[in-house]
Amino acid sequence: MSIFRKQWHLAATTTNTAFGLQGPLYTEYDKPTIQKAVVVNGTHASSLSFSGHGTANGVNFTDSGKALIISRGSSIIVGKGQAAMMTSSGDKTSLTFEEIGHLDANGTITASGASFFDANATGKLAFLGNTVAIYKDQIYKDGTDKLIAWEWK
């Protein structure tokens, strides 16, 4: 494991009360389902749909969403989009997100971002309503990713 990955893992599991961060709020694993090149206001970008699964405060969920990924030079990306989470019993929430990431020599993107949950979260996911989370996202060369988020109070 590289030093960078060890540091990222340590940061992903550490509580930081100085910034109002407790243990991780949720962890999510996604993969792209559809990806296509698009042009937005003259800028080349990628539009992608994704789906996956995760755990939020011990509650299992599946998720799906859409993102627009814009390259800024050879090694920086900006992503923004929306997603929905749902439990097997139908509890749900939705969110918007935005992130910025850096591509390394191995083709892995490490990004930081924020998720903004809407007010309509239900059931076991109701605790996410009107919540802001900050996150680290590791996007691998094959498009799969691991995201760890903390509530920002």
C-alpha cells in the first residue's frame, strides 16, 4: 500500500471534532452503468449514470444517480450531479453533489466533495434530511469507486 493510500485510509477512518466531523456518516461503492461524451457550452465532458450500494449509520441502501464530469487540463476533473438512496423497505433520500479530483499516474482519481441532502428523506434514512456531508472519493481506472462521507455540522 502506498504512503498516499495509507494516509487516505487513515483520514477516512479518523474522527476530527475540530471541524465538527464524527465517524463516517456513510460509505458507498458505485460503478458506472452508462457513460457518454457530451459538449456543454463548448466544453467537452462526460455524462454518466451510476449505481451501487452502501451503508449510512448502519442502514444498508442501494443508490443510483447521474453525474457530469468535466476535465480541467490533463489531471484535474470536476464532477457534479444528483443521486438517490433507497433501503430494501422503500425508505429513501436524494442529494446533489459536487467534487474536484486529481488523476494520478496509475489512472486513479482521488476527489473531495460535498453532498447536500434534501428535506424529504424518509424512514430509516430520515436522519439524512437537510444534511451536508463532505467526502473523499477514490475512483479507479475501471470506473468503480469508493466514497466515504462525514456529516458537516
